[in-house]
Amino acid sequence: MKFFKINLRIPKIKSTKPIKGSTIIWGVLLTAVGTLTVSQLLHAAPQSREVLSPIELRDKALEDTAEASPDNTAVGEITITLYGTTPSPDIRILQNGAAVAYFSAESVSIMAQNNALIEIDGTKVSEPFIVSVTGSADTVSFADDRMSAQVEGNIAELARVYVRE
């Protein structure tokens, strides 16, 4: 009786090149930078701010309640001062997301509506600067004591304004 010879040899698999750790890190880094860049570009566009920003959603809800209240027509004067850069039409003052003034001088006075969110749009300016509320009418109060904002090429929230009649 003859025994059959069985070949039990396992074929070698060609080894693959291991992925370097630096390649993975660069891939994650480039993905993160790309995502953040697209996010910033979308937040800078007024149309997409309504969709993407939770601040805008909160403000839209507050505007809806403020429109229903009879004292929404109350207005009060506030003075906003610019520090750290020269006045420019590129630095805009926003009230509830709409541009109401720009810095033609170091201090600008605006008439703020009751329950208005005052923001500073510095998206067109490359150097950082600071903006502060330096004066207000007696009928004006603010949501918190922080009445200044540092702007670094973004839209920064300055203050929530309440006006008493």
C-alpha cells in the first residue's frame, strides 16, 4: 500500500508596508483644518449663519417673543468704542444680525432696540482688536456685566441690550 504525500506547506503572504504614524497624523490634521475652514466660511455668510449657528437660533426665538411684547419699540442710545486698530468701514456693528453702523470714528453711538443682541463683525479685518460699550442712556441695561469683546477676524457677541421706557 502506498501512502500519498500531502503537501501541507502554507504559502507565504507578501508583507505589506506598514503605515507610518506621521502619515496618519497628517491625514487627521488636514481633515480637521479643512473641516474648520469650511465651517468658518459658512458661518461668515449671513444666509448660512441662520442655519448653522445656535446663537442665531436662540436670537430668532427671542425676537419672536420680543415682537409679541408691547415694549419692543423702546430704543436707547449706547456708545461703542474701538481699541487696538484704526476705524474702518470694514468693522460693522450688528443688531440682531443686521448691520446698523460701522466705525467711522473710534467711538460710535447707535440706537439699540429692546432685547437686541449687539455683535461686532470683524470678518474683513485681519488684525485683532477690542470693542467696548463705553456709554449708555439711563434707560438702557445689559444682560451681564461683560460689555466688551475681543474680535479676531470673526463675529463677536458684545452685549444683550434691554431698554426700559
